[in-house]
Amino acid sequence: MLHTIEIGLHTQFIGEILDVKVERDTLGEDGKPDILKVDPIIYSTKAQGYYQVGELIGKAYSMGKKS
């Protein structure tokens, strides 16, 4: 853990990811984790609800650029 910050009634922990484990069946053909196979659950504090990752809406570094 790099830092601990007290935020009112909560504590924020800031750290560094040193290692990641993943089930083989969640890997894509390139050997890297496939977000759709991992199927993570994401929590929104604002909406106080849980969400899933959906469809691809654009490619990084090219979305919004004119051809």
C-alpha cells in the first residue's frame, strides 16, 4: 500500500498492482484477459447500483477522429 487517506467516514487506500491472476477460460486468443469473458461487476457509488460491461462503443485513440 502506498497511501492511506481518511475521507470523512471512509478510508481511501492507494496502492500498486504487483500481480494479477485470471482463470484460463477468461483469456482471449492473444493470451490476455478478455473483458467480456471476465464479465466484471462494477459498482457506482453515485447510483448505488451494480453494472456489467456492455458492448464496444469505440476504439481507443481513434474514436471521434475524422478520417
